[in-house]
Amino acid sequence: MAEVEAVEQTDWGESEIRGPVHLFRERLLMRLFRPLLAQGTVLDAGCGSGSMALDLCAAGYQVEAVEDAEAFVETVQQKVQALGWQERLSVQQGSVVHLPFADSTFNGLVCGEVLEHVLPEDGGDGAAVQEFYRVLKPGGILVASVPLNPRLWDYSDDWARHVKRYERDEFVSLFNQHGFVVEKVVVWGFPLGRLYHRLLFAPWLLRTRGQAVEEREGRADTRVGRHRWVVESIARVLRFDEIFSRWPWGRGVVVTARRA
């Protein structure tokens, strides 16, 4: 497929992760996580540019964050310093399959859109979930999300360096097999999320393929799509899809689970 070949993989860390779907998904994770754990120490496993880690910190949790991309680690450190939150949020470079923490360290753990990136030669998603189990305290809470539905695979998955898209039951089984008790499963992204991807994000990705970061970020369509009120408004509209969260028709899936 020529379009797939024309879209180069992203260089994670080259620009901040943001946009309506990202905002909607992280707010969904927070809505699921906060009722399960009122306070405590939380790990953001694969924190990216730090938006979820900062939200957790603002909500009152003590946060540790791990991120594989050095550029993102530096970005998060700069944000933490600017906010003066050094005592509340710590970030370090590391892999989710080799977490640099002792057993039973955390009360909670969040992992948003990370497991689909773990290569088989690095141990695969099972190695990461095994590590999540190890660093959580007994009874600890986990909330994790991944892309859903292998039939929705397109050039954006290649661009994002995904290894796979998951089936709903496959994702649930991943945690059950490693000692977690899955308590809730939420699918997101149908119908509006799928329309947003097909009509807006995927075409933008094709229009900007091959462009340098400065050129891509300077485009009018990029600036409009990342304007605060546009991102906020679209993220709110995407909540309509939660009506269909029981059915496996969306673009992503979230589980809440508890360490046995």
C-alpha cells in the first residue's frame, strides 16, 4: 500500500503529545482511576510528554514516572521544575519491561497507550504486565489502555510504531494471566472517534508526511487542531462514544484491574 510506505515512523520525543483524542482518553483514564484510589503513590508507566503524570500530581497523588524516550524525560523534567513540583513528581528514563523499582512499591499504576509498543524481542506486553504486578502492592489498582481492533490497522499504526492492536478479550486475558483481577472494561472511539480518525487525523498525517518538525508544527491546520479551545471542545464531544462502551466497535479499550 503506497500510503503506508509514504508515512515515516514518528521519532518519539520530537514534539509534545497533545490533541483531542489524547485529552479525551487521559480524562477517561482519570475518571476510572480516581474513584478506585483516593490517595497514595502512583506510577505512570510510559509517561510520554507527561500530561497524565501532571494530572495525577495535581489530583494529589505522589507520582513516579518512567519513560523510554530521553527527549520526553527532559520535557517532563522541565515542566516539573517550572511548576515547582520536584517533591511530588519524579521522572526517569527506563523501560516498562524492566521497571527500576522494588517489589510492592506503588498503590496504583496507570499505563496509557504503551503496551502496544513493546517489541516481542524485549519480552512483549506480558513482560510489562508482569512488572506491573511486581511493583504494585497487594490490592493495588491498575488502569491501562491500548488500541482496539486489528481490523482498524492503518498507516497511522505504522507511524506510531505499534506492534499490534488488541481484541477486547485478548487485552482482558493479558491481565488475568498475570495475576490481576480485571474489574471493568471500557471501549472508546465509536462512532465519533472513528470518524475523527478517518476524516481528520489520518488525512493530516498524510498531508504532513516527510515534513520536518518545525514545518509540520507551523502549518495552519496543525495550529488550529491544537488550539486549546478546539482540543477541549472536540474532547468533550467525544464523550458521546461512551454510550457504546460495552461493545467492541471503538478504536481503543481501557481496563481497570486490581493486584491479587
